[in-house]
Amino acid sequence: MLNQAIAKLQVWFPAAEVHAHCDGPCGVYDPSSARVAAEAVLSMTKKLVDLEMPAAGDKAASVAYHNTFARYTAIKEEQAQIAKDELLVLWTDYFKPVHLEQFPDLHDTFWKAAKLCSACKVEVSVQHATELMDAVQKIHTMFWATKNRDVSWYTAS
């Protein structure tokens, strides 16, 4: 009975048709959030590689080492997931078929960037973290080209 009443209301007072370019019509996209996260991944990876192991038998230094190692690793993995999430939103919500005509390697670029985010979570690899930054830079260039804007690539660190 309630459903019938609602159906009649919808017929009497139809809602206006609306269109949105994404899940939420905010219109705010920017690859910079992926860049900041990817930079943090690279920074944490370098810190992990450079972290010196304490001398054997130094319990306090060992505890400090493991605490620092765990913190760097947690931040690296968290930021890699943030970078992946930001890239996937750009890929699935912002880029449209017309952009694929402009950049035929668009899907491959995003797919590889997402895979690099996963690799950076699993590994401690400066090479993969650097490749992630390169992929984000390529996406930055593609993104701003679709807007006919010349936005320079820069890093915070």
C-alpha cells in the first residue's frame, strides 16, 4: 500500500532528471593527492633501506630499530593504498572514452600504476617506488593535457 502511494506521488511529482560526470558531482579531480602519497611511499622506502640494524645484544637499540622499521613500513603501505585509491578514482570517474582516443595507452598506464602501488606495499623496493613516481608523473601529464592546462610537475621533497 505504501509502495502504491509512493508510485502515485512519483507520477504526480516527477523528479527532474539530473546528470553527473562521476559518482558524486563534485567535479574536483587532481592527481596531486596521488603524487603526495607516492612521494611518501618513496620516502619511507628509502628510509627503510637506509635504516641501520643495531649491534647484536643491544636490546634498547633493537627495540627502537624494530619500532622505527614497523612505523616506516606501516606508513609506506598506507600511503601506497592511498595512492592506489586516488589513481583508481581518476581512472574510473574522471577519464572518459574521448580521453582514451587522446591517450591510447591510458588504461595500460593506470593498470601498471595500480600494480606498482601493490608492489610497493608488498616489497621494500626503491626501484618500484621510483617507477610509481614516474607513472604518477605520466598520469599528471595526461590529466592536465585533457584540461588544456600546462601544470608543471613538482615534488614536495
